[in-house]
Amino acid sequence: MPATDHFRWNQQKLHAVFAASSVVLLLAVYAMLRQDQADEWRGVQRNVFTIDAAIRQRELQKLKSPEYIRQLEEVESQLQQAATDADLQKQAKADLFRKLEEQGRLVESLEIDLKFRNSNRDEARANLDLAVRDGLNDIVMSARKAEYESRQQLCDDRQKELDAARVVLQTLSVEAKAITVSVDELEAGRTKLVAESDRITALLENIAPTDKVSAFKRALMEMPIIDGFNSHLKVVQDWLPKLKITLGMSKIARFDRCRSCHQNIDKITGSGGPAYPPGHPETEDVLQWVKANQYPQPYSTHPNTALYCTASSPHPVATFGCTICHDGQGSGTSFGNAEHTPNDPHIAEDWHHEYGFHPNHFWEYPMQPDRFIESTCIKCHHNVTELGIHPKFGASAPKVYRGDQLLRKYGCYGCHEIHGYDAGVAIGPDRRLEPQTEAELAKIAADPTQVAGKLRKVGPSLRHISSKTSSEFIQYWTEIPSRYRPSTKMPQFFSLSDHLGDADRDQTLQFEAAELAGIAEVLLSTSQPIDLLKPAEGYQPSVERGQKLFLERGCLACHQHSTVPESKQDFGPNISDIHQKVTRNAGNAGFSDWLYTWIKEPERYHKRTQMPNLYLDPYKDVDGTTVIDPAADITAFLLAQGEPGTFPVREVAPEELNKLVEVYLKKGRFGVVKAQEIITSRQFPDKLADVIGDEAVLATADGAPVADEAAWHKMKLAYVGRKTISRYGCYACHDMPGYEDARPIGVALQDWGRKDTSKLGFEHIREFLHHHGEPKGSKFSSTSERILSAHKKAAAGGLEAGQFSPEEAVSEMSAAFFYDSLERHGRPGFIWQKLRAPRSYDYEKTETKGYDERLRMPKFPLKEDEIEAIATFVLGLVAEPPASEYVYTPDERQKTRIEGEFLLAKYNCTGCHVVELPKVTFAADLGSIESTQLDAGDHPAALELLLKMRPARQGLTGETKTIKLDEEKLKLHVASFHGFVATRPDPEETDPELREYGFDVWEPVEFGTGDEAKRLLPGAKVNFPESRLISIQDARGGQFAEVLVDKLLTYRYDQRNLAWQASPPPLYQEGVKVQTSWLYEFLLEPGKIRYTTVLRMPKFNMSPAEAKTLANYFAAVDGAEFPYEEQAPKDVDYIESRSAQLTSAGHLDLGQSYLGHSWDLLNGPLCIKCHSVGAKKFKVSDPAKDIQGPNLVDVQNRLRSDWVKLWLYRPSWITPYTSMPVNFPKNAAQFPDRFKGDPDAHVVGVRDALMNYSRLLEEIGPTVYQPPGQPVTAPAPAAGGEEE
Amino acid sequence: MLDAHPNLTASVLTGLGWFYLLMFLLNAAWTLRSYREDGELGFGIPVAAFWATLSSILLMLSLYHFTYPPEGFLIELPQSFKVTFDRYFSNPVFYFFLSIVGLWAMIALREWWTKPKVAFALLNVSLLFMGLSLTDYDFRQIVGKPDNVPIVAMLFIVAFCTWIYFRRAVDNDRRIEEGRPLFEQEDNEKVLVWPDLVYTELICMVILTAVLIFWGIALKAPLEEPGSSVKTPNPSKAPWYFLGLQEMLVYFDPWLAGVVLPTIILGGLMAIPYIDFNKAGNGYYCFKQRAFAVTTFLFGFLPLWVALIVLGTFLRGPNWNFFGIYEYWDVHKVEAANNVNLSEFFWNGLGQGLPKGSGIGTILLREFPGILLIIGYFAVLPPIMGLTILRTYFVRMGVFRFLVFSNLILWMAILPIKMLLRWAFALKYIVGIPEWFFNI
């Protein structure tokens, strides 16, 4: 059919439809562009420009002070004047400039002409050269030569003219300059004056142009499409090709666009502070932020610019980006796409309303919420230690550090391997058990890709347990450890049946009774015999003496005991109740050979114990006859605290035991029928020799039935016990015979932080928490109710509205966060509940699974904040190390520090020793502080040496504090120093100004700089009223020493100094004091140094490698040389030059021996007062007062020579509490016949004699030296001497 | 606040407000049309009054949604309804039978439902059902997923296209019966290329572009986690247009469902012009003249293709389990799926157990009942059919064409047959030779 010739549609209508659809398309395009332009980051960047403009304006405002304006006006008026003056000389100036111009043109034309002539000359010269080369005839040659010469002449003529013209030009220029010089100078002055203002104005003009054209251009650059061509609004991108991110299976370079919004994150001021200090201004008005100098996110600078983002920090943003630490989606440019993560659900609500936030579970790396931000640190900081202890940055990531400490304390790694290496490559923190057998150790040593674990099992050895305690105690203890010892770190495996139904719970308790009895049966039946030590025959231990020795000999450095409540050490267990559990001697209930052996020689019972040997050897009392056995006395004291305990245990029902045996036999290779047959017939189907595995305990050697029901019962118990031990992995913490090769039973954690959440068994946890989940006595019936209440309170205003106490605000919102995570099947929620109530994931699941398939994780005595710390650590275990250059690799010194800190914690060195002194911070009235003055006896060289060894620290913090005094406000500097409290305010004093603190300063410290500075030297006393005190930061370590000092003052000494001399010394600046090699030997085999102390350095269960590290550690911390250092005075060259020096100064006659004279000094009547010296024994003249100093023979190997020198100059500058006097004051010539009586030379001489002690004793031998004249008396305090 | 899966939220209510507002506008326009065209209900009340009432109810509904807070909001699908619906109507058997019954009803009731009034009423019912269902969190999750929105649209588009076909076909069938000229003859659709064709095409292009842009702005590309070869998403779904094929994988071995059947579908579609001997119905809509062809096509297209896409999109969840439309997609849901091969039925039925061994003879002996059945199905059935129920076809087509035709029909039938066998007898394979990767 032919087409009709009329239109099917009405054309007018069609046009209208077309027009309408075009408009719709236009609208669509507009909507699209608008959508694009509405990107959040554009708005942020506009705000950033507004802020910057406001800041620039403010700077300009500040700059334009009245003084500045006056100066500017002055310069302007001078300029005006100069211009007027110039006007007057207008004609002359014009003439001059015209001449100058003409002359310039002349010079120019001459120069051009000269160029032409030169090139003509060059041509002629070349022609001449060609003629020579080609051997042309003479005529041609001479013609060419003549041509060259004539042209050269033309050049020379022109050159002359040019030179002359230049001279004229020069003269004219000088004249012209003279006329304009004053104006130029004024102009320069003005430029200098306005340079800063011009700079700021230019910056301002750049971001907020006042010029219409510039403003238009700037607006144009923000238009859609045009903004793609280097607009000022643009996505800022950090490209990090080496910090790869794993997406799916492939690793790709990281692109962080975070700075598109966080533009100021790395901006600092000239002085290093944040240029945009972070804060939480309540107003939305950006100008108010500028006014208050407080900026909210994303406008603020990073809160810690010393550590992050800035170019001078260890983590500059251009190198590290953002997401390597924060996680999140770096490529995202909107709030949601960046995958921000709220710190609690209440913030999530706020964000939802503000930014349309919702969690996106598809992105595998959501940003770390604030609470977990530290977890990513351990991606690169595998040691973790430097995150908690660092000389420059202090505790930069305390939470993850704490998590690591807790993990180590509770020995999580026993069950959950945290392997820090993958095929020899470090992937994260390495927390593994050390090899348990020689064979394993050898295997690892033979494989270069293997690194051995380093951590010991945290529990005590059970290898010889039958000598220590009873079956009842084992059962009672294992069931609920905290029932016996509330502070224990042993977790609870049994009686965790709150989540079970009634019938199930009864059944479980029955089974558990059998399991507990089984464990005890296995432990006792496999326990290996041990030779226990005994005190000497007939020794009568004294409880009273024991109590004193218990205090003095250092037990309290690790343990707590109820008799000394002020000691709070918890490195070892609280042993107040040890008398209840240990096996006492048969026939002598007042004594326990086991306890005696353990105290005296811990290694005998447990080869890898951390308990050191305290050298509790028998000694003779002061009367010289009574023998005292301290270990026996302490044993008696501990046992005298009470009667042996009685420990009720659950009865094992035989039928329940049978049921349990059946469960396990079924699990093995037996069916129900066979299992029951074995149980009832008391006969295992195989002979003992043919059985491997736990079933062996049921088999008999000949395969015959067990005749005796009681024996069969025991065998069944042993079977159940072995199964239970394997199931719960008891060997993860305890050394147990037969389980040396057993593997960890838990999930490996090295990549748990990335574990696929679909592999986590959440089971019915939601239902559980809806009905249960809170401990008994809680005000909430369920966790769900608790969280609902937290939400309501947060919605009602939270902390600000007084709904929460500050602690609650943290704990409840933290719980709400974890609960929310659990609801969304997140890892944090899982681990939180797993540590809170590990078995709760079995809620309503036990009905459908076998008894032996139930969850095994025990409940640890953790608080919720501890759980959060552990979660922070575990979530950081991602096994995704970045490129090696990003992984923190400490230098030798720092590495030694880190390893040393590890050992310091491992051996609890800080239990006895102060390693960092208390830091006192106070509001200082600088006017009233008096600098320490050198007295007449002090050598200037001594001060120099002191400041070289311990440079003075700046005590002013730069802050100020306002103190109210008698209604008057005083603005004082905040200052700090390191030292000990000497006196505390009298508690009865009520006048605040008289409530004074007194301190002993232990370091050289300066308050202020330059001549005004006040300087305190060690030993100085500082007193101020309590109201000025800001804080006393506790010493690191040494709590035992402090307790001991206080205790000794109650019965042994009346002076604090003497008590300190009897206690473990602070290891303050130990590195510059002792020789590293000596310390190494000392740590392995500690000898007796001091005679004043009541206890000795114990011998630790330490390997030579560990001792080496620890010895190096002290040197590393104090910046001293290690592992080798030169002791100059032992050097022959030194002795010769010193000798020559003294000879030329006339202090020594030619031919006299320098060392010989020095030896005389040492053997003179001074040192012998306190020390044995030169083969002469120290003699006690007054036993009440005289105290023997350390043996001087050790000095040469033990101490560093500079330190000895300073010590001889002025001991109290090193140890303020020492009794050692200043022996060679500058103002007294003690030995006038030696070195002409020069005290300075005496000090050096004695030092050199000490450093060559053995040699001199060998070469010269015992010497008696008595100086002429008066008998020498050392200045007070002469009695005693703590150090050499 | 604590409920991670809230049924009603403020934003849902606002969205539903808009939904009902649009329904109101639609019905208001319909009321206008009804007022002009429909007669009276009786007592002088125009039919339009009914639509006006409905429209006003919808307007109130809309306003209620806009103004009322989620707490205490009354209009929500009752839990009991959802549970009942999910329990009884949410299983693949019911779903498949429903699609067959629907197809039958569509054909049988074509006179009735092609009336605009009825169609509009049905549209209203379906929209209302959707609106009410959207108050359920899980329904919203799956229907509102930006990926799935086009599938929802497809439901309505397919319905509309089918409706157009039936309306035209019913009209033409009547015209043929009454001896009137066909609609296509009366309403000559031949038009000028310019402006009638190209101009309208241009307008369509513009509108479609605009729609796509608005769509792109409103529903962002639904990005999921980065692809990984070791971690597949659960459920792992084929592109929407292949979900029918994926559904077949439940019943067939991959080589059949993924290779043989698609090849036959493509080959079969290409063969249609050569098989079709019916000259009637060329160039115009009709049903009666091509009842067999249309029914066969609709059976293959609607229940076996579109319905399976819908099934795959909305009703197959984690682990490819079947989920009711109001059911939470719980990865922990387990369905008992223990199926048995025909050979096991046969040999165990005889009480003598499967022949043991791995030799060719043993395998063939073991599977001989299934092999016989398959051979019988494809070799014996066509001649029987040709001699009995399809005798007229056989006569008009000739041997070769008939064999191709009958085989294609049998291949199409094999899917529902296998589904039925699976549901009725938990039959796994008719022929199960895993040794050779040959399972039917």
C-alpha cells in the first residue's frame, strides 16, 4: 500500500512535544552538572579559601599597627619631597638623560660595526691559513697576508673608538645615578617596609580578588567543564605507588584524595605549631572559627604534627598518605565514600543526619574509628615497644601498646599463635612461644627462613607438681581460680554455664567434676620426682626473722603479700595465701621442703622460671656464730600465716564419668555399642603396645580386662583428664610432661584483623544479649537493655547534659559501639563479646552439638577497657606489611633500646630499680629560685665534666599558670625537673603557704636561657608550697626500693640517705657509669658490690644474648658508647703524656713515676677509711657508724673513667644520697708532697690509679703512704661510703 | 534505634508518600477519562465516582505518610500476613505452578482482562500490593536495590506488552469472526519517514536520554566489594538476563544447562520460520489462528524465561536458597537437598543394590533405565506423537521438519519435566555417570 501523503501526527503537537522533551533533557543536563558541582569537597575548599582570606585579612590588620603606618607615611612623605626636589632639577636631569641615551646609542652602533669588522678579519685569517695548508705561491700568500693585516687594522681602530665611548658612557651613568640615588634609596626602604604586607596582599588577591577581571577569571574557573582545566577547586591526590592496597586479589598503588577536604592537615606555623588548631567550635560560621583560632574537621591541622603529616615529622603526608594509618577509601571524595567510621553509634546517628552516612560493608577497609586508630601502627611498628616508650615521642600509641602488654601478661599467644613472619619476611608483631624442646630448637636453627619464638609460657611448670600441692587443691583451683586468688591471671575454664538451660547446666557440672578430677589425676600421676632441698639438720627457722628477711630480700619486688599492704607489685602472684596450698612436710606442718626449695633455688623446680635466684645462702649473724638460713626463715614466715587450706571438690558420679568416657571413645574409632562394651567390660580391645593417643591409658599391657573397679575408675579419670587437657590446651601456659610437642589449640591471630567476618561464628549471640550478657548484680537485665539505655542517654545530651558520669560516657558508648558492631557482624564486636563471655556464643547451640564440640575459650579476668586495648592490638594484626622502606627499622641504638625494654619487662628490672626518675612539674617563681652556687671546694673542671656527661635540661615548659596568692593573681612559668620527694607537707598544717614540699634535684636543669637563666645542679634542694605543685609523675620502676626505704627507716636507719644506700640503687644514667662488658658479666653472674645493701642483685634465668642486650640497653638509653668503649687512663700513651704534662707544669720531678705517685695517693690515709685498698683490709673502728665501701679492685673493669673522675670530684652530683665525701676539694691541699698539692691533679691521679689498679698492685705492691704534716681528715660526712 | 532492620523509617514513609501521590495522580487522570467515557453504575452515579473515591483515598494515604512519624504508624503489612505468605506461597513449586496457572488464566480470560478498566484495576492492585509490601524491610532491600529496579520495571513492561498483544489479538479475532476488516487494514500504519518516523524517534531518543540521566542521578551505581577470585559473593548471580539459565543449573548438570540448552534455544529460535507452516496471522495480531504457536511461545517466554529471571532476581538468596519476599536473606538458612539418581531408585527398588564397578559395561548396566528412558523420550516419542496427537502437524510438515519440531518441543518440555521429577521424587539425575561427567 502506498504511503499516504498526510502526516500521521499533528505537526504542531509534535513540535510542542519535541520542545518539551528538549527542555526536559536540558534540565537533565543541568541536574547532572549541578550534581557534579555539589560535591562536598568543593564546598569545603571554598570554605578553606574563606578561612584563609580571613586569616590573611587578620594578618594585614595586625601588621598595620600605628607605628607601621607612621613609618610608612614618613617614607611616603620623603618620597614626595624627593620627587619635588627632582622636579626642580628637571632641565638638568633631562639633558643628562638625553646625553646618556645618545651615548648609549653610539656605543651600541660601534659594537655592531666592530662585530662586522671582526668577522671580515676572521675570514681573511682563514683564507691565509688555507693558503699555507695548500702551499700556494708566494704572491697569493703575501696578498692574503696583506688583506688580513689591513682588516685587522680596521678592527683595532674601531675597538679604540668603542673603548673611548664606553668611558664617556660610564661617566654619564655615574652622574645620572648621583641624581636619582636619594629617590632609589627611599624606594628601597619603602619596598622593604611593605614587603610583608605586599606578600600577604598578593596572597589575598589570589584567593579573594578585588580586581574585577581577576574575580571574573576566578569565578569562570569554577564553572562546570572549565573547572577541569587546573581550577583552584580541584581534587588533591597523594599517589603512593609503594604503599599498595589489596583489592580483591591484586595489590595496587594507593591514591589518597583525603586532602581534597582535609586541606590544612599538614600546615604548621613558623614556630612548628598547628596552623589551624583542631577544636570543636559550636558555631557553623567560619569567620568565628578564625576569630577563636579553632577549627573543626576537616579544616583543622592534624592534632599531632610532631609525629604526623608535616615534612619534618617521621610520617610526612606526601610519603605516607592517610589511609595507610587511618584506613578508609582513599579514592573517595565524599564523606560517605571515604568510609569514615563513627566512634560510637550516637555519632553515627549524627553523621546520618548531617552527611547521610551509613556503613558500607562492601568496603573492606573502613576507616578506623578513633578507638582503634592505634591498631594500624603495628603494621609497620612490629616491635610495638617504641609505640609505648620512646625517647622523643613518649607513648605515642598507648592503647595498642597496652593491648600487647595484656596479651603477653595473659599469655594469649600460648593458644593463639601470632607468627610475625611469612617465609622469613616480617609481617607483623611476632608473639610466639619459644621452642619447647631441644629438637625443635635445632630444627629452627637449621632453617634460615625460620625465626624462633621468644616468649615463655606464662604459667608455672606442672612437671613436678606432686611435690608442691594436692589433688584437691588442683581441682579447687582449676575450677574457679579467682575463688582462691582474686588477682590471678589464670582464666576460668569451668563453671561457665550461665548460658545453658537448667538440665544442660546440671549435666555440664557433672561432666566438669569428672574433668577436674581427671586433670588432677593426670597431673599427679605423670608428675616427675624432684630432689627437694632441706635446711641444715636441726636448724630452727625463725618466723620473726623470716618476716624481716621476706621484706628485705626483695620478694616484694614482684609479689604482693598481705603483711605489707603498701607494696603493690603484681609481676608475680599475690602470695598472701600460699600457706594454704603448698604441701607441708610430713611430721612438721610448720615447714615445707617444697617451698624452701622453691625460694632458695627456683630453677630446680622450674627450669624456665622467671623467679630469680636471690642468693639466700646461709650466713653467720653479726655475732659471728649464729647461722641464719634466710630461705628457711622466709618459708617458716610464709607458712605461719595460717593453717593449710581445705579445698572442697565436686564428687564424681561414676555413671557420669562413664558417659563422658563414652563421648570420647565414640569420637575415637569406636561406635556406641563398642564404647559401652569397653566401659562395662573394663577391657580395651588392644594391647597397650598397639595403642597410640590418649586411649593408651585405658589399655593394659596384656590386653586383659582390668580386674579392680577402683583402678579402672582411675584409668577412666586419666583418660578424661588427658582429653580435657588436650581440649583446653592447658599446656599453652604450663610446662607439662608428655605435652612438650603439643601444638597451640586456638586460631592463629597474625591476620585476624582481616579475617573474613563470614568465618566468625556469631551463632545466637544477638538473642543471648537480648536476654543476658550482663554480670550478676548489674543494674541491667541484659546487654541489650544496657545499650538501649546508653542510646537514650546519649540522645538526651549525653555527658554534656549530665546523663553520664565521665567514666560512664566512655564505657557505655564504648559498649554501644561494640554492640552495634556485633549486630552488624563486625570483628570488633565479635572479639569484645568473645573476651567478655567466651562461651556465650554457645547459647542455644549446645543442644545440637556434642559435649566435646563446645567452645573452649576460657574467661579471662579482663575489664572492658582492657578488652578494648586487646581488641585494638588484635585488630591491628593484618599481616599486610607495606614496602620494606616503610616498615620501621630502628637504628642500632634504638633497636637495642627496644630489645632492652622487652627484657626490662620480662625480668621486671623495674620492680627494684628506678630507671626514670620522678618528674616534678610546678609553677615556678623564677625570682625566688636560686642557682646552685659552686662552693670553694668545687673544681671548675668538675662542672665542665658534669655538663658534658649530663647536659643541662631546659626546665621551662614554655607554658604559664596563674596562681592565686592572697587574692592576687600571679602568672608563673611552668617548670619541671627530675628528682625525688624529700619532704612532704605536714598533714596537720592548715596554712596553704606553709604546706611545703621539698625535693632533691637529680639532674642539671636550667630555667630560662642566657645570663638570666637559673641553674640547678644535682643535689640541689627545691621547696615550694603545695599550691604550686602541678604534678609529680611517678618514677618508672623502683616501687620496691621506695617501700623498702620507708620500711627500713622504721627499724634500721634514721636517715633517709642511709636507707637508700641499703636499697636497690636507681639505675639513673647507668649507661654513662658502668662499662658495658662488665655489666654483661654482672648480669649473668652478679657479684657482691656494696656492703651497705640489705639484699643482693639476684641471678636471673637469663641467656648470654639477653644479658648482652640488656647491658647495651643502658648505654643506648644514655647515649653512651657501646658495646665497646675506650678507657683512656688504661692507655700507656695517656699515662706518658699525663706524666709529661705534670712534669712540664712542675708537679712532677723528672724521673718520678706518675702512676707511682698516684698509687701513693690511693693508698694514703683517705680511701682506707672506707675501702679495702692496696691489699690492706678495711677495718671497722665503730661498727655502728662505719660502713664499708665497695672493693676498689673492681673499679677498673666496672666503671667508665669519666664517671669515676666526676665521682671523685663531687659524688653528690651523681648520687645525692651518697655518704662518699668530696675528698679533694679545690681549696685544700691534702697531700702537699704529691703533685705539688694540686687537688685537681690528685683527683685525676687517683682516678688513673684506680683504672690501673691491678697493674699497680702487681708492679708496686702494697704501699704505705703518710703525707707530711697534719693527719688528713676528709670533710664531713666522713662516716661510711656508699660508692668508691 | 537498636533495630538494624527497621520496617518503617521516616525516609521510607516519605518515599511511600510520593508513591501514593503518584498513584493518586494516575487515578485522578483515570477518573477524568472514566467520567468522559464510562457510563453509570446505577442510580445516576457515574462509574467515575468509584475512581474518584479511590483517588481521594490514595491522596489521604499519601498525606498520612507525609505527615505521620514512624513510631505508631498504622499502615504496615501485618506480620501474620507476611509469615503466612512466605510459608505457603514461597517455594519454587508454588511459584512455578503459579506462573503456569497465570499463563493459562491469561489465555483463558483474555477477553476479560484486556478491557482497559480491568487492566487498570489490576495495575492498581499490583501497585497497592507493592506499596504495602514496601513497608517491609526485607522486601525493600531486595526490590529497592538499584540493581533490581529495572527488573521491577521489566515486570510492568512485559505485562504491558503482553496486554497490548492480547488486546489487539482479541480485537482481531472478533473482527475475523464478524467478518470485519482487520485492525491493521483499517488503521494503516504506513507513515512518512520524515517527519512521522524520524521525528518521533528523535523525540524518543531525547526523552530516553533524559530519563537515563535522571535515573543515573537518583540511583547510584550499586558498587559492591572489589572482585576477588578467591571470595565469591553469596549469592553469586549471573547477569539478570541469564538468571533463567542459572535457575536451570539447579536441575541440570552444567554441560546441559549451560551449553546444550542455550544452544538449542538459539537454534530453535532460528528454526522457527522453517518449521512454521501456518500462513495465517502474518502481519497482524491474532490468537485463535495461531493458538498453538502463541501458547508455545508464551510458555517458553513467560514461565520459562521471564518468570525464572524474576525468581532468580528476587527470590533466590544466599546459597541459592529460595526466600520469601518478606524473608530475611539469612546466609545460615539451610534447605535439605538430598537427591537420588534414577538408577538408585531402580536397582534399590529391585532390592539388589547398584551394580558395583567402574568398567564401561557396569556403568552402562547401572544407568540403563535412564538411558532407555532418554532414548525413548527423544527417539520413540516423536513418531508416536506424529501418529497420534500431532498427526495433522506430521502430515503438513513432513518427516524431517516434524522431527526437528517435535524434538524442539521435547527439549523445551524437559525443563518442566525435570523440575516436576525433582519436586515429586527428589530425582537427581535420570542418567548419572559422574565418571564421564555425563549427567542428565
